[in-house]
Amino acid sequence: GPAQYDAYKAYKRSKWALACLAPELQRRLATGAQSVCAVHPGLIDTDLAFGFFRRYLPVPILRPMQRALLRSPIAAAASVLSA
């Protein structure tokens, strides 16, 4: 049958593609007035992260740890915009 979609593999591949694209865009577009970079905002408190960590920790332990250790989506976006 068809291969099953794996959200984590798709996420990792998309991040790798962006990291590989940044240097090429810099090479093609750089005129001295702008630059291109790939930014990693850190671990973010999202459903994708919850689904990943749920594989390893029970939910009653995971939820408080996730909120304490992972960045909010707003904080992560701010770090990307300020890069």
C-alpha cells in the first residue's frame, strides 16, 4: 500500500531544505543591500511538539514540562523576525 505520512519526517525534511536553500539564495540575491539566513527559533510549544514528546512521556508529566521548557509560538516568531 501507499507509504504512511510521517509529520516528523516531513518537518525535518522541510527544515533541512530551508537550511540548504538559504546559502543559495544568498549567493543569487546578494547585492550588498540584503542578506539571507536560516533561523532556528528553538523548540516551540506546538501540537507537533506535543505529539512527538508524547511518545516518551505520560501526558500529566508532559504538559507542565512542555509549557515550562518550550517557547511559545509568539516568542519563537519574535526571534525569527529579529534575526
